[in-house]
Amino acid sequence: MKHQSLEDFLADLETKGFKLGDEAIGFIYFGRKYTEASDIIIQVAIEVTLKVQQRFDSSFYMSVLEELVRTKYKSRGTMLKHFKDKGIKM
């Protein structure tokens, strides 16, 4: 499966009803630059944040993002399993 660009992923979220404000989007791009994470890692961090917090929480997002960067997992499924194995309900 081909991965979407971050821009396409954010556009898809909006079509599904998840409207992220300019501040949240700016923070997402800040996190990408700060961690040098790939788009798939950024997307999973956003997905986990929205599923767990029911909103975009910038500090939670950053914690998830940094943990994903540290794990060095490559696939979305493995990244999501990592959090489920830690007992995080999604």
C-alpha cells in the first residue's frame, strides 16, 4: 500500500469531519521538523492522538511522536500494535 503524503492525510481527515485548526496544523509540522519523522510516523501519531484524546492535544501528540521515532518501527500496523501492547485503548 502506498503511503499518503502528510498533506493528503490532513485533507482526508478534514473530509471525515476532523477539522484541525491552523495552530494544530502548525504544531504538526513543527513536530515533523523537530523529530525529522517520516510522514507515516506523523500520521500514526496524529491518529493515536485523535483516537485516545478525542481531540488534537499538542503535548500528547508530541509524546506519541517522540516515542514512535525512538521505536524505529516502519509499518503503521506495528506502530499501532506498540501502543495497544502498552494498554492504550484506541
